[in-house]
Amino acid sequence: MRVALVTGAHKVELLEMPEPQPEPGKAVVDIRYCGICGTDVHAYQSGHPYNPAICGHEWTGTVSATGAGVSNVREGDRVAIGVASACGQCGTCRRGDAAHCESAFLGAIGQGPMAAPHGGFASRISFDARRLYHVPEGMSDADAAILEPATVAVHALRRTPLQLGDSAVIIGGGPIGLLTLQAARAAGAGRLVLIEPEASRRERALALGASAVLDPGRDEVVPRLAELLGNAGPDAVFECAGVPQTIQQAVSLVRRGGLVSLVGVANHPARIEPGEWLIKEVRLVSSIAYLHEDFEIAKDLVATGRIDVSALHTSTVPLAEIEAAFARLATHPSEVKILVDPN
């Protein structure tokens, strides 16, 4: 079976791997679509060693076989990749903090016993059944393939204590930024402003509910935000670009006493101004991945149209064209979410 993996800088290879087997506790899933994530693209650009278990971690498909002890899914079920419930046994769970279960988190980042030998850029995968969740009836396969990043945005909002009517700024109009924008709207945010240099992404944001959009290369961001939201600044800023420079920018933009929510993953060190953080009494929140219960919430938000994932889907490619798709995402910001059809 051919599996696509990032193997170096600007290099995606199709490698032969054994056919997945329904081992105890696992299910074999025939993959319908797998989305290319920003972290996949970052690995492609950097060439740093990339865990094969997470190279392609936004997928959906149909269960074709189950191993011994699997009871939560059966053959024919439409499923998507998720995260296990808290184990209840690790040190963090025993302290009463199941939201930070060590076992579930290791699975989410492709480590530990729940990690697969490769990701979803393949026609099939053998996967720990505890990490599979059911796709709602009536939801398209393409939408189901974007549930995983939608759940990242839902988790970010559930960790960020946004109040009804609060103003919010989202830095970065990639998939996570556009999903966070919608999740913030669903959570009751008032005026929402997106900061993004790519014109087509700004247009998408307006269509998805942004009150206003700003181009950081042309607009004077601080004066424009004062016009839009008042001189104090936004109540919350969500950093979704994953760029080291925008971490400090988020603090500079938020009002004194406001919230900064770190959602994007920056691959390099960021320089900050601690004095400004201190003087502003910034409340900092960070989020990574998601919890099991976040998936049920994300499914409902997508199924009821409160989060539109289809608006992010810009193209679909076969497995044979995956390297060209990575290159497009790395160089053409008009692309937002590319789905890979391995069949």
C-alpha cells in the first residue's frame, strides 16, 4: 500500500507500507479524504523530522474491519479521526484534571500506544478504535474531513472565557483562523475583525461573518481597530497565524486586562516585551488539539450550519499529486484547504 509522508525539505514521498490489519482494539478504516494541515506544510517547508503518525491527521472514511475487543464502531460505519476519552489512570487524571489526560494527549500528537504507524495520506489505516468518532448522517465526506480542524477551533473557544458581546480580533485567515472566527461568532462574540494579508482569505472571512477585515501590509492596524472597536482595543485577540512576530502583536493590540488566546503553532522562538504584558495585565490562554467532548460540539456546530467548513475547501487532489498540492499550499495563499483523495 502506498503512503505519502513528508521526508525532508520540500519533499513528499510515496512509500510502500504493509496493508493495515484489524489488530485487537483497532479498526481498519478505508479513507475517503484526508486534509493537508498547516503543520504538515510547516514540516514540508522546514525539513525537520516529522512524526509519520501525524503526517495526515485530518481524515474521514468507512470502517472495513474491526479487531478483537472493539465495540464502539463496526463495519460500514462512517468515522473520522479524533482523540480518546480521558484514561482516568494517569497522574493528571488522578489529580482530577481529566482535560489534560496524559494518555489522550499522547495519542493526539501521534505518540504512545494509540499512535498509528502512518497518517491518513493512504487508502487505508489501522487505527485505535478509541480515537474514532461517528460522522453524522447527512454530512458530506468532504465536510467530515474538515471536522478535525473545526474541533481545534472549538477547543480554543472553550478554553477562552469570551463573554457575550465581546469584541475579538483574529490574526491569520488560514483554515484555523477562519474556523476560530466562526467559533467565536457561535460563542457570542460581538464585533469580529480578521487581520490577514491575502485578499481572497479576507473575502472569505467577510462571507463567514467577520465585521471587518484588515490588510496588515496596507492598513494602519492600530488606528483602524480604534475606529472599529473603540480606543481601548479588542476584548480578545486570537493568534491563529503561528508566526513568532504575531504573538507579541496580539498583546500589543488587546485592551488592558484583555484576553490573548494562542491557537497557531509557531515553529520558531518568539520575542516578547514582558513589560507590556505586565502593564496590560494580559490574560493569556493557550490551546492545543482538543478533547473528546469537543468533537461532539464541533459536529453539531457543523451539522447545523453555525460553522461552515465547506467554505474552506478550495481543491481536491489524488494521492499521486500530493507533493504539488503541498507546494501550492506553501506558495499560494489563495488555497485554504486541500483534500487528498487517496483512491
